[in-house]
Amino acid sequence: MNKRQKFQVALGILFAVLLVIWVFLPGNIYARILGVISSACGILSMVLSYKAEEKNKKP
């Protein structure tokens, strides 16, 4: 695995961990912040994966 792939996996793991923590926290400001950070990690991971696939598609 190269650096980019390791970064994508780390973002995915961070997304999953933060999402689980966010689900079990009561609805205070910290839970909302964790939810936003978790969503941002998930979206960033998917965008990086999409860009890598598009890059590999081109001949």
C-alpha cells in the first residue's frame, strides 16, 4: 500500500470510530462536533477514493 491508500484507510477507520462514539453520546455540543468531523472524514475518504479510481481509469 502506498501513502495515499494508507491515508484513505486511516480516514475510514477514524470515520467509523467517531461515528460509533457520536451515536452513543448524549445530544450536547461535543456530540455535534464529533458528528461533523466524522462526516467530513467519511466524505474526504470517499472523494480521495473516487479521484484515485478516475486516475487509474485513464489510459
